[in-house]
Amino acid sequence: MGETIKDFKRTHLCGEISKKNKGEEIIIMGWVQKRRDHGGVIFADIRDRSGIVQVVFNPDIGEDSFAKADQLRSEYVVAIKGEVELRPEGNINPDIYTGEIEIKSNELRILDKAKTPPIQVEDDIDAGEDIRLKYRYLDLRRPKMTKIMGLRHKITKATRDYLDENGFWEIETPILTKSTPEGARDYLVPSRVNPGQFFALPQSPQIFKQLLMVSGMERYFQIARCFRDEDLRANRQPEFTQIDMEMSFVNREDVFEITNGLMEKIFAEAEIEVPSEIKKMPYQEAMDRFGTDKPDLRFAMELKDLSSIVEASDFNIFSGTVKSGGQVKGINFKGGADSSRSEIDSFEEHVKLFKAKGLAWIALRDDELKSPIAKFLSEEEIDNILSEMEAEEGDLLLIVADKAPIVAAALANLRLKIAKDYDLIPEEVYEFVWIIDFPLFEYDEEEDCYQAKHHPFAAPIEADIDKLEEDPASVRADAYDLVLNGEELGGGSIRINNRPLQEKVFSVLSLSEEEQQEKFGFLLEAFDYGTPPHGGIAFGMDRLMMITARTDSIRDVIAFPKTQRATSPLTNAPSNVAEKQLKELGLSLLS
RNA sequence: GGAGGUGUAGCGUAGCGGUUUAACGCGCCGGCCUGUCAAGCCGGAGAUCGCGGGUUCAAAUCCCGUCUCCUCCGCCA
């Protein structure tokens, strides 16, 4: 049993004490980071969430507290009373904020003892993620992690403050809601009161925020938890947080303006500057130049289209691909000509991950042209390729011929791999870009039908509305994504705000009238009662956090994340439930 | 669903068929030490080498299976 606080009241936070407090008698409370016992004098570093301060125990200052300090061990919880003093000459520690002072302790209370922790509470330790997650409460004590949680709070608060100042109301929407078969797999919750029926956890508050616009709330936001039962990735968790917002009586530019300001506030918390007007790039341009709708603009290595140069070539792999409607494109790995055969093989392996059949290459080395495909190409074709790709001595050209989506995916990902592997990405550079004019629909070859690229409520761009019926593929949506350094921060659109247009879009999506009624009848009905023009956007809070915290793992920015198998090593969720619980719900297990 | 990687004292790693009684660093325990802050010095405890099976005179080491965690593909309107 530890001692109680009794009459002690914490007066200072460890990390905030400085020489300004010299001579003050203070009380701190926190955890023992480290004890250094020198026999006649004992030092202890005391940590709270604000930082670390050194305490000195010495029989000359306090006999009792010196004797007690002998018992101190790592992670004991203590309250310490003492006087702030400047450290003796030559004993200043410049590595910590409180390094100029120390606390001479005349009273020590051990509030709780601690077992030796399974992972050390230090920034530099490199414990495996499984053990970190099992003992997450210890992992979170590490200053690095504590700091990220603090940053997350500040960013959440900055968001609330900014949106409040701009007339947004924070409104909660249901967690238990209706399953819709579109999009991701739903997490289902059985209804006890209605046996055999299920709620779904929201994949996003999309429909509710639109209903709030119909309700006249005009400006809504929510720091909303969303759930998608899909496989995890380094930047994907099954439950995640969105900064979700929606505005009435606005166009796209209004959304951009509000968002720009929000991003400035958020990134200011991490000392990252956001341009006062974020540039825009049409979707098609992003696909042409970078092969992806979330281009990383921190480095060049753009995709160049060689299709017209090689369409009549004797090299069948190229010309044949073009003739059958495909593309031949390449990227120029500047200075990559001295890549080894095995490096080039690894590039080829990489593009094959994205279904490319192969990777052609041309190296300009020692004033010579090295390439397994050169002998199939005419001199003119080669010259044209070199000039189109702005090739110089020392460059390595990497070329893929395939269907357009495969070429795009293969080269976009190869471009990223090379940039990462060869350190071509500058540190602390932040390239924001709006991707605009997305196609409204995407053709799904497997299902032989159109799917909404964004979601079925995105409005078509006005000029394209006429083409909805005869040429859906060419219709652009008034949708937009905000992209930073190759990461999609968020996306949104101006929504459809009238029933006939919404029904027309549903019909392009091959939703029968019955299906429309069954799935979205309540929304269509709502639209009948006077719906303002509206639009909005949602940001992935966890991805914003990854960037501002400068980490590669989403698990680092969530207090209690899930493993790749969507489990929690801390709580052992998910788990079996009692037969009685299943019975109440009218459920039985298949196996 | 698929591909790859990983697992050895509390933690991080080394060892990759036999002189290994499994090594090293951190941590832990005891002792000494009045100015350390990666304290130091001396001593000590702690590991059925993820689990199961196989090959072999001999397995942490090779093979097969299985599980964990991680990265990626599919999936994520």
C-alpha cells in the first residue's frame, strides 16, 4: 500500500520548472523515470506528462526523504516536496528543458509502487509492436507517445475552435444505424429487441450530415468515429476518426476556402506551413502525369506517354499494346543508369505487383545506350523516346506497356519506390494539392455496370449534366480530394440537392426504383421538402496525425489501436460470448 | 483470400548442424560510492531458443505443419 496524498497539493508540472522558480518550495507528482544512487546522494528523475525534472535526495536536506529514496524504483508514483535550486556550476544538463535546475527534496511520499515494467519507458527502446500494444498504458508513458497524444488533442481543439468561429455546429449522429450494401463491409450489431435484424456501425456520417442540411442546420461538423470492416494497412484501422463537415448555400470554392483555413490552423500545431491558396489539379492531369489521383509532388519523375512514338514500331510488345487500346509510358530515374541488374530486377518485381507484365529499360551509361529492347526499336524511335523523356547521360528509363490503369498503377508505385529507396524525397517539404474534376462514375468490368467514384450523392459538374444518359463515363463530378505528399487527407463534394437528379444518378448506377426506395427512400423523401444546395468534406484525422506527428504507422497516433488482424492484445477483443448472450439475440454460430 | 518478412532471458539482438554449460547490450537483484543525468565499480539471478511433428549419432540451427506480429496485393462507394 502506498501513502496517500494527504495535505499535498501539486503546485508544478515537472517539465515546466525553470530557473524562474528558483528558491520556491514546490510539490510535484509523477513517476520515477530513473534513480541514480551515489551512496551519500541519490538523484531521481521524475516524469509527468509535461516532462522530466531531477530531484536530489541528500541527508543534509532531509534525513527521512533520503532514507525513503533508497526504495525508489522505476515507475513508482511519488509526490515530492522540495526547493527549486540552480544546479551547481558544471552540472547543467543542456539536453532537457529543466536541466538548469533541480529540486532538493525534503519530503517524499511514495503514492504507489510499481513492478518492473516489461518494456522500458524510454523513447529509444525498440520494443516489438505486439508487446507495446499489450502494455499500451506503459507505451503511452514514453515521452514520444505522450507528446503525440497531446498533439492530437491540440489538433482536435484547433479544429473545434476554428469551425466554431466559422459558424459550424458540432452535432452527433447515430452510431447504431442502417446497413447499406455499397462501399466497405459493415460492422453489424444485432438488435435484441428486433431479433434477426441488425444495425450497422457508420462507415461515415454521410447521409446524416446531408439530412442535417435539409434540417436547416446550415453548417455542421463532427469529430466522427467511422467503422469499416476491411483489412488493415499501415495507414488503415477498422475504426478511425474523421473530421466531417457539411455546409449549405455554398459552392466548391467556399468549401476550399474554409478548408484552407482549417488546414492552416491544424498544421500550425506541427509547425507546418500551408499555402494561403492550395493549388488545384484536375484528376485527368494527375493520372496522366503521376498515374495516381494522389500524387506526391515533392519530387518529379513524371510519367511520359510514349504511345504515339512506338505505335508503329516493329517492337510488337509496344505497338501491339497501343493498337489494342493500351499505353506505353515511362519514367526517368535520373542518375539511375548505374543500377545493378538485381536492382532493375527488383523494379520489375515491383511493377508486377501491380499486374504489369514486364518492365522495359534503357540505361544511358558511358555514352552508350544499354537496353534489352534497343535492338527492337528504330533509331528514330529511340531518339524520340530519349527526347520525350528528357534523358541525359546517367539516366535510367523505365517503361511499362499495358492497359492504361495497369500502366498508371505500376509506374505510380515504381516512382514512389524509387524515390523512397534512393532518398529522392526532401524532408520537411509539404506539397498540398486539390485534385478536382473527378469522374462521377467508374466502370466496373466485373459487374458490367457503373459505380460511383466518390459516392452516389456527389453532384455532377453542371456543364456535364446533359451527358448523364448517353455518356456517363465522361461526366465529371463536383468532387475534390485534398492531397498532401501523396497521401489523401480528405475528400468531399458538392451534393445533389434535388430528387430528379438524384434519381437519375441512381439509375445510371443501375439501382432499380425498389432498391432506391429500400436503401435511400428516406433521403429522397427528405429532398422533397426544400433542400438547400450543400456540400462538404471529410478528413482522415488519423492520417493528419501521422503527418503532423511525423510517423509512418497509424498505430502511433491512436491511443488504443488494433493489430493487423483487427484484435486488441490489451483487452483481447474480440472474444467469444456466452451462449446466453447469443440466445437473447436470436443468434447461433455455424461452427 | 494471396505474397513476403519475423519470433532466442523482462526488452533489443548475436549464434544458423557438434568445443554453447546458448553469447552480448539494456533492464532486474545485492554490495560499494556525496554530483550523476546512457552514472561508475564489484558480484548475482534470469531462456524448456513461438508451438507441434519430422530428418540426424547430434537441431536454436535443416525439413514440414501451425500460430503471432509486421509490410504489401486483393479489399477500403
